[in-house]
Amino acid sequence: MPYAYDDQNIFAKILRGDIPSTPVYESAHTIAFPDISPQKKHHLLVIPKGPYRCYDHFVQAASDAEQLDFFRAVGAVAKQLGVSEVHGGNGYRLITNSGPDSLQEVPHFHVHLLGGEPCGPLTAG
Ligand code: AMP
């Protein structure tokens, strides 16, 4: 069954400019902006501009150009934040929730980039 995409989700509204956000990074197919409820000193969301519900949908349906742009963007944001080790930082964690078991809240594919302090255990249980 193909993935459906609900364009009334909050990130779709941010992409359309219907609700405000402060992008810290933008490329041809990707933007990054702060999470409204940060869980670590640095907590950014990196999202594709295209209509993809989750990671699985993105890798199945996005073009090679979108996927390359997205994954390069994640690295560029880590560099920009100063958390990547090769750029003098102390590392970071990427999380993506996909579907009900993950408790994905916003049905537009996104990666959480967390860092600036120790991230703790991988899962809460
Ligand atoms: P997930 O559970 O992976 O779908 O995470 C969704 C994330 O979106 C949560 O960490 C929320 O805090 C965040 N969020 C919800 N609304 C906004 C918003 N308007 N701007 C920035 N982040 C948001």
C-alpha cells in the first residue's frame, strides 16, 4: 500500500509559510529549524521540502537529488552547529521516528539532530 501524505501537518504548514519558523539552514530540497520543545542544548529538525511521511516513504519515493541533498544537509547542519567531531565538536545524535510504534507525532519525514551535551541512553524503554 503506498504512503499517503496529509498536507495539513505542521511541517507542511511551515514549508508553505502558513506558520512561522526560523530556518537555520536551507538548500534546494531541505530546510532545518529549531525544535519548538528542545530536548538537548542543540535540537534541530531537518526536513525535506517534498511531501514524504516518514523515512521509508522518503527513501522509496524521493528522487536521488532530494535524498543526496537531504543527507548532505544533515552533515552541513552538524558542521554549522559545531557538534561534529571533525569540526571540533563532541558528537551528536540523529533520531527519526517512523509510524505508530515510534510515536511519530508529525507525519512529515524529519530527522532530529541533538547535541551540545551528552545525549544519554538510546531509548527510554
Ligand atoms: P516526532 O515525534 O518525531 O514526530 O517529533 C515531532 C517534533 O516536532 C517534536 O519534537 C515537537 O516538539 C516538534 N514540533 C512540533 N511543532 C513544532 C513547530 N511548530 N516548530 C518546531 N518544532 C515543532
